[in-house]
Amino acid sequence: MTAQDPSAPGSQLLNRLGLLFIAAVTFAVAAKPSEQLFQIAATTQDRLGTALPFALAATLFSGIGVALLVLAAVPSLGKRTLRLALVLGFVVAVLPPLYNVAIATKYGVDSASHTRYAAGLLLQGKHPYADFEVDASYARYPVVSNSITYAQDGTVMGSYTYPAGAFLVDVPFEALGVDIRWLYGLAGVALLGLVVWLAPSAVAMLALGYAVLHSFLSLWIAGAGVGEPLWSLVVVAAWLIRRKQLTSALLMGAALTIKQLSWFFFPFYVIAQYHLGGWKAALRCSVVAGSVFLVTNLPFALTDVQGWLQGVLGPMLFPLPVMGFGPARLGALVLPDLSKGAYTVLEVVALVAALVVFYKRGRMLPELAMVLPWLPLWLAWRSLSSYFYMLPLMVLITLFARIRFQRQEAGEARNPITVTGLTETVALMCIAAVVMSIGFWYESGLLWDELVANKAGLGGRIGLASLGVLLSACSISIILAVAAGAIRPWVCVLAVFSAFIGLGLVTAAAMHSLPNYEVDTAAAAHQGAQLLLEVVAGVACLLAYLRWGSAHAELALILPLVPLWFAWRSIYSYYYLIPLLVGAGLLLRERRAHPEAAAEDALPAPSPRLASPSSA
């Protein structure tokens, strides 16, 4: 019995718990279209045409949630059952962000608007930097008002501020009339797919649960037009095949020319190549990646040097106001005289320190290359929460890949990772993703507008800024601990505590801002037919429990949901606590069946020397 065996008793338990987790998140996903139905019922008479898509979505996701609960209680989780669960869970992870792309109108970030406009200029034979007009960009591709980038004096940032690869990627989409958001959404789906594909079988369901949870972030990212999934996918691909130096370096060069954030990863990538093949390999990869950047940017830089420099270096040189959930926002309140230059110095010092750490420890802990570049970004004058959304995904992919491909790296002496450690890793990544989503709420203005601008003075603003710094620092610390193999009980306790505190504050703010809707609950003509379906489903579930209930008592907590799902009033709040109750029942049953068995005994550790995925 190995850690990869899905039929092992321990694997069965972990996969069942993973199914329960996915079901719980799925019900939360179903809550969004359900809320939309309440709003439509209160505000419009065209209920069929307007409400039908939301009704279908709510029915689909809640139905999948019930199906996952039933699968979690079947007598044996065989390969076919697990494949079915993987398909259902991945549908929940993929459909919401892609649907959000399909229905999105205005962009949620001006970077997407400007990139599409720059691609259109190139197709017209114009210069994307010299001929860029910010007003024309906003007129052609509207952006929500709070996403326009302003300088500290209130003027709109008027230049295109990304390398040439950003709009070169968009050129074929612009020529075909296809929104670039589809590319960003599909890149996010590919990252989620890598997490699930590379995950060891014993924690496959837990990894899928993380993917479903991350779809909450992907939902906003894809619809808004945030390009982070694209360059993150390219960086991860370059990392996974880094032993194939030419192809890997070409991919890293592509990432460098798509967005400046990848520049922070480049020196770590060079050091990793040094660890693999010495300075010659590092120099060779640097030249290839740099050549890709120069080939794509020189034609525009040579024809308008000033415009290109102002654009590409604009985010660093332009007098932008402090923004994000890093310490700079808190510092602007507590120490308003501290200049942007002081945070730039902090950023540089952190980058140098991170490079030194990776040079010394990166051979043994290569996943640090996916975490350490974010530390200087967190200390920057602008540390937007969207910068960090892909961080847990990137670390999980690289960690799972080393375990899957089992190839030994030269000089590596890493401790073995037990299945218990993997389970804790995925659980902590889920918590980190939740904490980061809280950071998005904090930064996007819900807490700021509802609890600060209208109700609190300087003390309240400082308190909430401190909360933002605490939560962001907690999420990064969790991921850093995972990448360094330093998971400790206090890390778990701190993570859970921070997540619950943050969730409580966000929930309070959200409830404060929600309007009260009055819904017409009059009986409809089809209520009788719906009641008949409920009765038939209830009888079928009773028969099923008579057949299998003696061996699987936890079915008593799941099967009643099936007729409830067919009921005339099937409110999503009915389902929230069921996964928790079933999970507790499964754990108690396992403990009684194996009172002296530890998780490591039920699932032996993988090979004591985990290897590089670069042979993939």
C-alpha cells in the first residue's frame, strides 16, 4: 500500500473529507445565483427571461453539492467514483469564472482596457506607446469608475504601462474580435487543472477542494480582466521544465515581456539554473530570456524611447498613491511623511535578502522560488491584493510536481513529506486563499467604505489598515512555511484564527451593506408537482438507507438533503452544516475502527527524496 493508492483506508478517509469540503464550497457557490434570484424577484417582472440563468446555475451547483455528499458516503470510493467526483468538482471550479467572463461588460481593471486599446493601435499601424490616448482607451473599452488609475494629484495616468508582450498576446484576439478575458480565464483554469492533475491520489479530493475554493478568486479575476493567471502560468511552465534550458528560458522570456511582476521571479530562476548546471547554464538561460524580451520590445523602444520608458517604468516612477494591503497603506496613516522612496529602499533590501536566502537554501527548498519574490512586492508602495492571488496555486503546483515525478536533484537533502504533511499543506493553502480573498474585500473598499469612511475617524482607519496588514502577512507566512517545509501546529492555529477573524469582519460588513428584499412567496401552480417529486425522492432515500444504513450510518445525515433539494423552498442555508456533521461522523468512525493508528501508519510517506518535476 502506497501513498498513491486510492483504495487504502487512509486514502478513503482523506478523499471522503475532500468530497465533503468540495460540497461545502459548492453550496457556497450556489448561494450567489440564489441571491441574484431574490434580487430579481424584488426588482423586475421579467422573471423568466432574467431569472432563468440564475435558477439553472443555483440548481446545477446545489445538485452537484448533494451528489458529492452522496458520493462521500458510498460503500467504497473506487476509481470510477473518484473520477466522477473529480469531474463534478472541476465543473464547479471552472464554470463560475468562465461564466463571469461571458456576462462581463465593463472591465474591473484598466490594464485590460489599455491592453486591448494598444493591440488595436498596432493593428491600425500606429505606435502603441506614442499614439496611446487614455481617454480614447476608456471610451472604447469602459472600466468601472473605481478601477481608473490616478496620480497623487488626481490626474489620470495617461501612458501605456506594460511591456510589449502584453498587447502582442492580445493582437490575434483583437483581430478576431474575441475578448482577451477568455485567455486570462482559460489560463486560470489551466493552473487549477495542474493542481488537480499533479496532486497525489491520497489528497486529490482535497486538492480539488482547494481548486473549487480558488474559483471564488478566479471568478473576479477572469471577469475583471486581471492578467495575473497568464504570466503566472508561463512562469510555472518555465519552472516545471527548467532542465530543458532552451524551452524553459524562452518561456521565462515570454513572461518577462508580458508583465513586470514576472521580473521579480527572474533572478530566482537564474539562481535555480545555477543550482542545476552552474554559472554557464545560468548565463545561457539569462541570455535567451533577455533576448526574447529585447526582440519583442526593441522595435517599439527604438521608435519612441521616451514613451516606452515612461510606459514600462511608469508603475515605479509615476507618482501613484499608496494602495494595497501591505504595510505602506498603514504607514501612510501612521507616518504620513514617510516617502515612497523609503518603501522602495525596503523593497530592494527585501529582494536582496530573499535572493541570498534562496542562493543558500534553494537547492534543498526549490519551492521558495515561488514565494520569496512576493516579499518585496508586499513591502512596496503599491502592493495590490491581485498581485498575490496566484501565489498558493504556484506553490502547490511546484510542490506536487516534485512529488509526482520523483526525480532526485543534485545535492538535495530534503526531509520526506508524509501524507499527513500533504493534507496539512492543502488545508493551509485553502486557509491562505480565504485570507487573501478577505484581503480583496478589504482593498476593494467594502470594509473601507462601510466601516471606515462613513463611521470611523483616523483611529478606525488605522485599525482596519492594521487588520489588512495582519491578514496579508498571515497568508504569506502560511505559504512561506509550507514552501520551507516548516509546518508547525502554531502555524495552523494562527491561520485558522486569522481566517475566522477576517471572515467575521467581512461577513459583518457584507450583511451591513445588503439591502432588504421582500420576496413574493405565494404558491405557484407547480407546487403540487414539486411536492410529489419531494415525496418520491424521500421514499427512494428511505429505501436506500434501509439497504446501506447499517454499514454507513452517516448516510442519515446526507440522504434527507435529496428530497429537500426537490422541495418548493430549497434554501441553500439548509446545506451549510451537513458536510461538517458528516465529516465529524467519518472521523469518529475511523477513530473507533483504528484507535491506535496514526495517519502516517495508514498512509506511508512517499520516497524520502522528493525530486524535481523538470523531467515532465
